[in-house]
Amino acid sequence: MAGPNNHARRYTVHVSGVIAAKLRQILRRAKREGRGDRVLTAITQVQDRLKRDPQHLGEPLYRLSALRLDVRTSIIRPLVVDFAVQEENALVFIKGVRLLTELA
């Protein structure tokens, strides 16, 4: 198994149609609010980190032992992403995304 600093191991990131639609909705909203570039950058950063090293992204929430999934949450401003990692098969499942509210 590759270590966290060995970038040879890549995880496959699964995004359902519902989550993909939610991301498009978030991006449209962010563009209307004038922060589309920041959201697009955050989406790119999240995607890259999930492919390279998801076990060190964000904070652990809980483990689904029967499925061998570690559920985590991460904030890369202005996005919050909830995801599950199955280490032995190098899989990541995005289970939720949301946009942080802009404070005045």
C-alpha cells in the first residue's frame, strides 16, 4: 500500500447525479453572488485532494464498519464536502456538498 506522500496511488471519486446537480446549483448561486471563481477553485482543490489523499482531508466523523467506510467532512472555503473513504479499494464517495454563507 502506498503511503500518504506517495502520489502514485490514486483514489476513484464517485459523484452521484444528485450531487453533481447540487454542485452545478452551488456554482450558479456563487456566480450570482460574485464568488463563482472561489467556488470553482474550491471544487478543483477538493477533487484533487480526494483523488490523492482523502484520509488526510478534513475531519473524521464516524466509521461504517460493515462497509469499511470512513466518513469525513472537509471545508475548503467556501465549500463544505461530506465524503466516505474505502481505503482498501481506493474509493471515495461524495455524500454531500454545501456552500458556506458569506458573512458581511
